[in-house]
Amino acid sequence: MLVSLGVMVSTALIMSAIFSGCAVNQETLVTVQDQAPMLPFILFLLNASVVEEVFYREVLWGVLSQPVVQFLLTSFLFTLAHHPSSLITWGLYGSLGLVLGLVRLKADCFTSTLVHLSWNGIVFFLSLL
């Protein structure tokens, strides 16, 4: 789990060092975060992480039969759901989806959910700085 978080953080840091700007999805979340009370926003992040992982890496994963298709299709759909608007956001959300898919492939949906929750927690904490 820690290795997957390390890969996600490293990817985000490398991409932000190479490219400038912020994902539209992230800008929207920051706007909502600034306007919404803290607790409901945190609950939203928790809910979004759990719902995404259950849908992509449990429900959809279970419908698909081939591991390669499970891994690639759920990662691609995860990326699309985050509205990538540039090459960097395709790369960022694509790599996050691939890491979460790999965690699901090697472990289970619960573990990928924990990684996703941890990722969103890290991003939320950093946005407060």
C-alpha cells in the first residue's frame, strides 16, 4: 500500500515539476472546498473514493472476465471520470487509475479503496497548506 502511494505521489510531483497548471477537476474541488464547510467536504471526499473504487474495481471489475481488460478498462474509465483536459491530466489521472488497478489486481478492492482514500487525504491536507 505504501509503495503504491509513493508511486502516486512521485508521479504527481514529477508531472507538476514538468508541467504547469492545475487540472480542471482539481480547480473545481478547490473552489468547492473554499465554499463548503469542512466536515461535509471531507465526507464528500471519503464518499467519492469509496464509490469510485466499489464501482470501478468491484462492480465493473466483476463484470469483466480477463485480468488485462479489467485492469486497463477500469483504469481508462477512472481517468475519463476525472475529466482530463490536457496531456498532463491524462497522464496524472491515467497513472493514478493504473496504480489503483494494479493494487486491485494484486490485492483486493478494500486495499485499493484504502489507497484511494489515502491519496485523497494527502491531496486534501496539502491543499490546506
